Amino acid sequence: MAMDGPLSNAQTRDVEALLHPYTNAVQHRKVGPHVIERGEGVYVFDDSGKRYIEGMAGLWCAGLGFGDSELIDAAKEQMGKLPYYHLFGGKSFEPAIELAEKIKELAPMPVSKVIYQSSGSEANDTQVKLAWYYNNARGKPEKKKIISRVRGYHGVTIVSGSLTGLPYNHKRFDLPVDRILHTGTPHFWREGRDGETEAEFSARLAAELDEMIIREGPDTVAAFIAEPVMGAGGVLVPPADYFPAIQAVLERHDVLCIDDEVICGFGRTGNWFGAETFGMKPTSISMAKQLTAAYAPLSAVAINQDMADAIEAQSGEVGTFGHGFTYGGHPLGCAVGVKTIEIYQRRDIVGHVRRMAPIFRAKLDALAAHPLVGEARASGLMGGLELSPDPAKKAAFCEPGKVGAYAADELLKRGVISRAIGDTLAFCPPMVITEAEIEELFAPVEGALDAAHAWAKAEGRFG
């Protein structure tokens, strides 16, 4: 957020000490950070005391909002009891066991085992290693390629960053690495052909995936990874026919289906997992973010029985399972995760999302008629407004991202934190948001869009 006047003491210290993710460091040095001081419910407050409704739940993750006393108490209790331990060499502790049992109970597939990490990136890195290890275990050492999708987001480590299909995650980082491929994006509004139905579009993308696997050689392709809804790609909601069509291709070629639920998991789409919402049939699942409602870093990978059996047997031959992280399954994260799921169940958060989703969607749909909006889309309590210089022609701006960033900044000035993903204005509020708070979230959006529209016209960005 651009600041007027000289930088404050905290801003100056930040500029001299921190390298910020997803930030233009040159511009940041000029304007300084927006310093957030505290949070309460669906709101955060900056160091000047100004209140903002957190329309992105932080980074898609603060599902229970800020300051939940039950989660804070659970963290304090665990810190006093066992502040750290590990799962290496057969060690264990109750929160790790209980959380794995809860994940097995809730998962949309029969889960055999759960392995922990600290972030979604680490979870998806683990997914790739497990797919490779699994295929070695079953005598298929050439079956190693992983197919992701253009505009998919799966993390920023070397391999998960390669899975991510966004230019900024590859440019100047020498990514993607070998063995990683990218197929088409299920964004019907942008990618559908004239006269093509959603079912035909889905069938075409499935055929393109089939052709890619055949071209590469089915014996070389290990897995396909996908988010149920593509979050950082722009809140892209797939057509209803998409995943069933894709699933048939994967099954035909013995390709694993990795379900990246880092954003969609634990109620966000109106079901416990996005796979249930969109008809995915995963062989393994990555989860993070709302696993702990973002109160502690934790991620997990859940695998089916076939993979678990092969991995266990392989570790017996090798002598150990040579993978794991110092903080994977940290007692604090696991204890908070146990309490988080308990709260989700007791407070019926999934039911609440289902009740709020039509209200949320209606607010987005009402903005679809704005002259700057090309498409409004949503699933559960995540949605986006894709901005366009000519919505009728589904046109893109000549300099992508400028108008979206301006609109998000205008909305910030009006007390709402959103996120500009290119020229899509994204919303993903805490799942505890009320109808009145949804009204508050969207009340200033039209004014922000009006300001962005006027600016874009004045700047000649419609040419």
C-alpha cells in the first residue's frame, strides 16, 4: 500500500532488514510496508489503528479468523507440555497420532498413512518424492514425470515451484526442472472456444492430457497434480465435467492423481475437501493452511493403502525411509490442528460455509455487470472478479496486472484487504464470516472498481 510522506521508524527498519515475498523490492524501498499490528475476528488493524476486513483470510488460510481463544489456549497448553519433539526413528507423541486419525476420518478417499511437513510447498515436494519412491518400489523406475497445469500453484521450492505454472515463479529461477510438464487450464470463460459447451471444453482438455501422456510415453508419467479450484492462478473454478473427464485419462494410463487441497481443504468450497465438490478421485492429498486455521505452520500428505504398502516394503529393503523434516509434525502444529478440526466439527463450519456461499456468490454476481468486470466466479467462500477492458470480447489488458493492482489498492483505501492476481480481484474471507460482514466486505467494491475504471481510461489502458 503506497504511503504518503516519509517512512515511519518501523517502515525504515523493515526496508533495511527484510526481503519480502511477492514484492517489488525497488518499489518497496520507496513506499515501505503496510504494518499490521493485531487481528480480531475477520478484521486486522494496522499500526495507525485503522481497521480492515481481511478479505483474503491472510493467504487463504485463517479460516477461523483472528484471536480465537480456543486455538490460543490449545497452543499454550501444548507449549507447556511438550514444546518440541520429532517423529524420526520411530518416536511419536499424542497430538501427531490424533491429528493423523482425524485426517483419515475426514479424507475423501481411503487413507492409510499421513506424513507431516511445515508448508504446502514441502507437502507437494513430498508428493513428488513419494511418487518416485513408489514407482521404484513397484519396478517402474522410468515412470517419473509429473504433469501439472498452466496457472496451477503448488509452492515455491525447486520442485513444487516447477509444478507451479505461473511465469513469476519460474523467471530468473531457472525453473521448471526436468520431469515436470504442464497441460491446459480449465478456465472456460477465457479458454473456451466459440460455440463450445463446458462439457465439450472439458472433453477437449482431457483429450489434450491424453495426447500428452501418450506422446511422453505412459510408462514415463507418474502423476498428475491439481488444485480443485486454482487459487493463486486467479480463483479458477473448473466446469462440472472437468475432473471426471481427467480422471478417466489418469486411470487409463496408471497415473496417480495428486489432490492439492492446500487452499480448498477443510471446508473452503462447502465440503470438507474440494475433491468432494468437483468429483476428484485422488490417490494422495496435500493439505496445509486451514489444517491449523493458520495458527501454526503445519502441512500433511495423506496416501492410500497401495502407496503405503509399497513405501513400507521399500523402506525395509533400503533399511530406512530416508525422508522427513525437523519440524514435520511439530507438537504445537499438531495440537492446534486437532483443536482446529474439533472446532470445525463442533461449530459446523462446513454448514456455515454452505449457508454463506450463496450470499457471497450473489455479491460477486451483482458486480458482474460492472463495465470493468469480465467474469465473476466463486466456489464456497472463495471467488474472484476478472477485470477486462472489453468484457464482451473477453479481452485482456495490454499490460496485465496494472489495473488489478490499482483496484486492490483502491479497495484497501476503503478498508478491505483483497488480492490482485494479475487482473483478477480475489476474495477468500475467513470461513466464520457472517452475512453482515459479507455485506461490509463487498460494500466498497463497486466504488473501487469505478475508481480503477476511471484511472484505466485516463491512462489509456483500454487501447
